[in-house]
Amino acid sequence: MIELKRITKAGFINFSRSGIISWAAVLVVTITLCVITAIILLQAVLHFSLDQIKEKVDVTIYFAVGAPEDKILSLKKSLESLPEVEKVSYVSAKDALKLFRERHQNDYPTIQALDEIKDNPLGGYLNVKAKEVSQYESIANFLKSDDALVSGSTSVIDKVNYNQNKTVIDRLNNIISGAQKLGFLVTLILVVISVIITFNTIRLTIFISKEEIGVMRLVGASKMRVRGPFMVEGAIYGLIATIITLIIFWPVTAYLGRTMTNFLGINIYDYYISNLFQISVIILLSGVLLGMVSSFFAIRKYLNK
Amino acid sequence: MIYFNNVSKVYNKDAEKGSSIALDDVTLTVTTGEFVSIVGHSGAGKTTLVKMILADEVPTSGTVFFESINVLKLKNKELTKLRRRIGVVFQDFKLLSNKTAYENIAFAMEAVGKTNEEIESDVPHVLELVDLSDKMFHFPYQMSGGEQQRLAIARAIINQPELIIADEPTGNLDAINTYEIVQILKKINDLGTTVILTTHNRGVIDSVGGRVITMEKGKITRDDKNGKYVI
């Protein structure tokens, strides 16, 4: 315990006495944490945009005029039991007509034609929303199967718009999957570059002390006694860099929230504030671990004497 | 206490452009309580020899014993324990630049696991011994060469080591400071601590007396019980 106290105290003293070198290391760790925070926010924007696109995709099953409602509701139940399905909403033939009239209320010839027909020319339909865009195909395959689709020998389904939209859905699916992969790759590359730069900066600060490390070993200090204060210094770099990063992103997200909400589709400031705790934990852990682990490995070379 | 058995050290042994022999088949015994001066020109192998006691240099062949311990076979932890039994003074002081005089000595005490109470009582005492009480909270760069070397000696003796190695301790000092350092080392030896001093300063050898080992080109050429500087 006394050893831990001494190591911690030495770490704080070394940090305060190293002056500009300490602050240079803090700056580099801050840049790394800014990159990580920016990536977190960009991922949020990307996911929000993709979710928005996914929201707009669905499959509609149009039923033949006069299709028995119990058959439609039975199909609705079967669809709801599928693991891929998130939501199924039923619009009856009557409601379909009502919606159609509302949609075309200014289109006089269409309304007049409807009035002349007298009978409802529209069938009901089911609107199916899958959990993932990629799952629409398996839902479509289910609809192609014989289960609950026929009334006697006649099919109750007029058409399924999946087949018409298949190309668009497939392309969208590819775009979403590509965007996610690209986002992950860009994240990985940026994080790796930042970590390498941070590691090298911390290695440089330890290189400056290499002679002193040798002296400490010669006066009989254990490896932990020599390494410990450098690791504490690394943790301090991470801690201070976290505070600076959180402060920097406060006005930056506020500005983006004011000016870019329409473009991004999400208020980045609201997102930042509502997720401040999680973001703080992520970047604090990243910063402290990065500082400590970099110090641990950077000093190793000079300890084996 | 210390035994070198046919120790050789060759740098760049496999280099095509020729190797450099630092030590050539050196056999030497140092007994407890001795004051041994090792003299020789630069490059004679003095520093290489004393560094081997600390396992800071590894011989190409031969063995080095500290009492019954084969220094070269020590693992990391055992080596750390051995170094705690030896005090070292270097020509360039090798003080910890970002620590005050007090902290430099306290660090050596912390390294051997002394308590805070022991540190608080012993550090001012040893600083008084080397006449640095008024520099207790000065950093090395705020002290003169002589003061830094006295501080290095204070650090070396604080844990009451069995052996003091002083490698050219007066190399960077003027005559007055050299005299002071030699007197301190003699006092330490009088109290029973073995001292090994390397130097090429004739004045130092003449004022110390005792055993003088002369080295040339990695070999011991003279070993006199009451020797003089004869290079």
C-alpha cells in the first residue's frame, strides 16, 4: 500500500515537473480522444441516417377485392409470428378507400369515377415492416409458400410489392451494409493511427528519461518502482485529455446542433448531452488505458538492464 | 568479497572491421574493508571492470562473484537485491534531475523499502554529513559539481552498503572539491565499508594510499598493497 502511494505521488510530481513535455503528451492524447469522440458522433449520425432509410422501406401485400377478412387476419397473425417481422399493420378495404379518397380529394375526375363505380374497387392490404432490410427476402419467400395464402383454390393475394421494389431494396441493403463496413474501417484506421502517434509521443517522453531509468535501476529500484510513476503519468495524460476533449466538444456540438440539424437529420448537441455519461466513460477509459499501456510498453526496453 | 576469475570483455567481437578488447583475462580479489584504487588511462578498462560488479556489463568470458554470488547468473529480482547492497558514485553524478537533493536520497531509501519515518530522520542526517543541509530542497541543476558529487555520495551511503564503487568521482571536479570527496570516501572506508575507486588522478592516489591496481589495455599490470601512481 505504501509502495502504491509512493508510486502515485511520484507520478503526479513527475507530471508537474516535466512541464512542457507533459503538456505535449496531453495534447497528443487529446487529439486521439477528439478523433474517438468525433467517430462516436459520426457513427450516431450514420446509424440515425441508416435507421431513417430503413424506416422508409416496407413490403405491402395487396389482397384481392372481396378477400375474406378472417383469412387476411390469419395471415397477419402468421406474419407477426415470424422472427424477422417487426410490425404488421392491416388496412381494410373500407379504410383503403377512405385513405384513397383523402389522398385524391383535389383530383376531381378520380373522385367522380369512384362515385360512379359505387362498389369499392380496392382490396385491403397488410403493411409489413422487417427488423432488418436484408430480411424482406425471407418474408417474401414465406408469402410465396402455400401457408394461409389461399381461400379454397383461389389466391387471396392480389400482389406483393416486394417483387417490384426488390432491386431498390437490394441496392439499399448493399448501401447500408457498405456504409457500415466503411464506417468500421475508417474508425479502425483513424484509431490505429491515433494510437500509434500517442504511443510514439509517450515513448519519446520516456526516452528523455532513459538515463534516469538506468540510474534508478542501479540504485536498486524494482521494475515496478521505476515503471509505476510513468504509468501514473500516462493515466494523468488520459484523465486531463478526457476533460479537455469533453470541454472542446461542448461548444462544437452546440454549434453543429444549431446549424447542421437539418442536414444531419439529428441534433448532435442533444445526442452529445443525452449520452454524455457513456461518451465520458468511453473516452476516459480509452485515454487512461492508452496512456498507461503506452507507458508500460515504452519503458520496457529501458528496464531490462 | 569480490572475485574476478579470468574475466575478458571484447566489444564488437564478430565485427568485420575489428573488435575492441576492454578487459583481457583479468583475475582479481578484493577483500572486505579494503580501499582499492584502480588507475589507468582512459580506455584501460577500469569502468568496464567495476560495471561488471553491478552486472551493468556482461563479460565475454570468465566469472564475477560478489561474496558467494555469481553476479552473472542473477535473475532480475536477485540483481535488484544485490544492487541494494552496493553504493555507486559516478563521474557524471547520475542524479535524478527532476528530484530535489532530499528526494534523490529518499528515492534510494524507498527502493530498499525503508519507511517514511526512517526516510524523514535519515535523509537530513546524511545531508548534514556531506555538508548539504542548506541545499536539501535544491534540484541538481541548482548545485555546483562538487555539491552534486557530495549528494551522489550521500545517496550511495544512505542504505549503509557493504561496498562503495566510485567510478572517476573526481573527474569533473576542481582540486578543492576533489580533496573533499576523497576525504569523505576515506571516512566511509574507515567505518568498515569496502571502497573501490577508479581514477586517473595522481593527486587522488597519493592522498588515499592503500592498495593500487594499475590497468593498461584491459590488463592488470601492477597490484601493490601500498601502491603509488606509477603510469
